[in-house]
Amino acid sequence: MENALTFLAHHPVNDAGLLDAYSQTVTGVVGTVAESVVHIEVQRPVNDRRNPEKKTQNGAGSGFIISSDGFIITNNHVIEKAESIRVSFVDGRKVNAEIKGADPSTDIAVLKIDETGLKAMSFADSSALQVGQIAIAIGNPMGLQYTVTAGVVSALGRTLRASNGRLIDNVIQTDAALNPGNSGGPLVNSLGQIIGVNTAMIPAAQGLCFAISSNLAAQIAGQLILHGKVRRAQLGIAAQPVKLTARMIAANKLTTQSGVYVVETIPDGNYDNSRLHTGDIIVAFDNVPVATVDDMHQQLTEKQIGRKVPVDLLRGGHKMTVTVIPGPAGI
């Protein structure tokens, strides 16, 4: 049997060939999807006391086409508070766009332009992603040219805090470098399919870049196209996390080290939280343990609206179960 040195001597690795194959993969993907990636320019109102004549300020980002009739995905933070939005294609065309819907909780927004016959990108199943596979980030920060960086999927299942304070789940971490102009552009696999929406970078940590997973982006985009917003449930409570004592945990056979302390209940005809009391500590919602307010947000999805949902809580140190009926949020 050949040892490693003997094998390498007789079977040299062709680094140039590997690099050529990698380069061809990246260039092939870019050639396939570049015309579907757009530049987004926005104008926002500005309140500048030092320069009262300045009424607007410019912002920019990227986006990508998901339907031939002009639906475009980008980041919410790219188009937030925009008074006007213009979309530029790589061939130089510029068209006006309107916001079809936006969701700050996932940093996803959908724009609509009055164009047809566009080349749309397709979504990959982000649940099938593997750490180490190729990830290519494409943006159009300048309007007439695109930028490309390539790397790998560094980690899966990350969480990222949205601008409104809610956690975004199942975030993809990649080392494909991003810049602010790439926000809202696609992160794609070696087949040119969308695996994520580039959304953030951490300047102090070199190489840490993040993308909203394609499965979440597609789900949110679908709701925004149909309803203009994402339907979520609410309970009408003010709450905060609280640590549980070892005695509480042992006596009530709990699986979490903390719970959600009810600071205030807000009555409303839109939901029924009448069985919750100030001072209750929620430890499970719909039979799913909850330890933080973020855990509660994860459970308050559209499917819970109007349902009778069991809530396990501690009241006076004793565990009990009450029923609540969540209502639609934002009404």
C-alpha cells in the first residue's frame, strides 16, 4: 500500500485545475443571474437643523427579481421611510418602484415595478444547506455594474436582531464579504439559486456576514405580495424575562432556567388574555417551553390567531395551566 508521500509523488494535485473549476463555477453563476440583480436608490425625508433647506437624503442597496412581472425582494432597511424608489438594471434602464409590503421583523421587503418579461431567480431549499458549501454574494451597489464575492456557508441557524427588536431566526452566516451597497442582494449556491438575502455585516468582526434564509424570505415575500404585511399573533401583555430559582424548577419539574414575567396585561376585544395576571411567570406556550420574550415571539405566529392556546405558568410559585386566545397583531 502506498503511503501518503508516495501517493502524492505519483498523483500530484493540480491546484490550477481546481482553481479553474472554482472560477468557472463562480463566473457561470454570475453570468446566469447578474441581470436579475438590481440597484435600488431611495430618497428619504431628512430633518437637519443645521441645513434646513435639505429636504431629502439618498440611500441605496440591492435587490433581485423573483417574478417575470416585476416583483423584487430587498431588505426592509434599504427602503424604510422612502419617499421615492428607483430601480436600475445592469443594462442602464431605470424605473420607478412602489413598496408592495415590508416586514421589519425579518428585514424583508417586496417592491413592484411596472415591467414584464423579466428574468426571475429561483429559490433553493435553505434547510438542505451544509456548512462549507459555496456561497456567492451578488449586489448592484452602483447601478450599472454588479459586485461579486464568493466564500462558503460558515454557520447555520444563527439569530440576528431586527431593527424593531425581534429576533430573526435561521440566519445564514457566510464569509462572502458584503458591503452596505450589497444589502438586499441575493446569496446564491453553485447552481445560481437563492439560498439567502444578504442583510448585515459586523464591521468589528472581519468576515462575519449574514443572510436571511431563502425559505424564510420566500415565506415572508409570499405574505407581503398577498396581504401587504405579515400576519402575526399577539397576547396584549408587557413582559420581561426572569430567572427561576432552583426550588421553583425542581418543585414544578421545569426544563428552563428562566420564564416570561407578565408585567402588565392590556385588555382588548381583539384577543383574550383575561386569565393572565400581572406577576404570572409564563413557562410554556402551546405546550412549548418558553424562557424568554423572544421564545414567546416565535410561538405567536399567524396560526395561533383565534385559537384557544394553553399557557403553563407559575402563580405564587405553583404551576398551573390557563387558556388564552391570541389576536392579530397590528390592528
